[in-house]
Amino acid sequence: MTAAPAAASSQAAPELEPQPKSALERVLLVIFVVLPFLAVLAAVPLAWSAGFLGWTDAAIFAVFYVVTGLGVTVGYHRYFTHGSFKARRPLRIALAVAGSLSLEMSVIDWVATHRRHHKYSDAEGDPHSPWRFGNDWKALTKGLFFAHVGWLFSSERTNRKRYAPDLVADKDIARVDRNFTWLVVASLLVPALLGGLLTWSWFGALTAFFWASLVRVSLLHHVTWSINSVCHVFGNEDFTVRDRSRNVWWLAIPSFGESWHNLHHADPTCARHGALRGQLDPSARVIRWFEQLGWAHNVRWPNEERLAAKRARP
């Protein structure tokens, strides 16, 4: 099949899937949003409880947070959504699996939704703009909640064939997408299994499940969702954009550089989002390592002339 008919077919497809989210899917969303968040609320007092947070729990938490977080930022976002670099087949599959372990969405659904966001960013059609209800403080408060988490419970589903026809046609990625449920189960249970084996106790399995599964999932989700909400309202505008994307420095480390959101919307295919002096971007560093290892190539690094042309004027 040639590229032109595929492109024409994707443009002819409707914006949304004809089949909306089922009631069961929306109930499961509530469970996967609320239950881990309750664990975060309980985490503060439990962290002070003797023996409920050990070095084993912290280590498993850190490994899973980094792997799944980079799966989203390097994999789902910079690679699959925007094509910031090209990757060899084993790395492509690994990034799809790592992103799936974040429990945010299956790889094709995530990419389709985010590409639609860029098409309509902060305008009608954007699936999660905080400005959709207006500009006054009441409307913006409602909009921030909607952009952060409320949009997830909408019944609408972005059309995969329209916004991600390349991934729908990719046999490797489609296989990972079909097995999303099993990857969710693995993401929740493997930390408990590791905790139990490393401590040789059921208590170690329980605490690892609490910290490295529930707390980890919730923290990563809220950091990711903050890019949709906080980074479209607060922060600095270093580059000229057509929307309200901004840079939020204090989210840079937990988001692996995603909160340098203003440059990203000014130049979406750029592999580095924090391109100015002092803007730490761990995801870009990982992409550089992949490039040096020969696992990634054709990386779209920042171009000084393009950056200068896009700089916001005082």
C-alpha cells in the first residue's frame, strides 16, 4: 500500500471513534485513578510507620518510576507521537512496553489522543484544554480540573485510524497495544513479586505493592496530567506559540523534562524540550545515550537558527 492512500484514508476518518468508551471502561478508570490516589494520601503517615517503607521498597519504586516514566516521555511522546528520532526494532518494542506499564493508556490510544491535542491545542477540539470553559477564575478552576483528570472520564474516544494510522498498521506496536491489559496486570503485580522475593516475606510483597505499584502509578499519572493542566496555564513563555503552553521549572525533574512545554509546542518534533541554559531534560539525555549506543538515529536535536526564530520577543 502506498503512503498517499493511507494518508487520504486517515483524513477521511471521523475525529472520534464511532464506539465510545463503555460503562465498564469508565468504572475501571475511576478505580485506577482513585485507588492509587488514596494510596498517596495514606503514604505520608505510613512512611513514618516503623518498617512500612524500606530501602527495598524505595529501590523498586525508583526503578519502576524511571522505566515507566521514560516509557511515556521518550517512547509514547517524543518517539511514537512526534517522531523526534528513529529507533531500531528492539528499542521501539521496549519503549511501547515501558509506556504501557505506566497505566496511562495503550500506546495507540495515547498517541492518537496526543496528536489530536496538538492539532487543536487550547482551541475547540482539544481533548483536554484548561481554557475550554472560559478565562475567568471560576471557569479556569473548572478547566484546570478538567484538563488534569476530568477529561479521562469523557465517553469520547479519539479515532485511532485518523490520528495514528502508522501505529495501527505496525504489527509490533499493534501487538503491544492488544496486550495492554496484561501489561497493566504485570505493572501492578511484578513490584509485589520482587518485594516478596527480595525480602522473602509476604509483608515485603505488600509494602512493595503499596509503594512501587499504587503510589508510583498515582504520582506518575499526576505528573503527566500536570503537563496538560499546569503547563497550559502557569509558567514562562520563552518561545512564540499559537496556544498557551508554558514552561514550569519545578516539574522538570519528576516529568523527565516534559514541563519545558513551551518549546515543545513551538517545535513539536524536537527531541530536546529544555533547550535553553539551565533547563534540565533527562529524557533528552536518555535519547542521546540511545543515539550513542546506535539504538536511535536521525535524532532531531535543537537547531540554533530555528530556536532564535521562535524566541518570544519581550
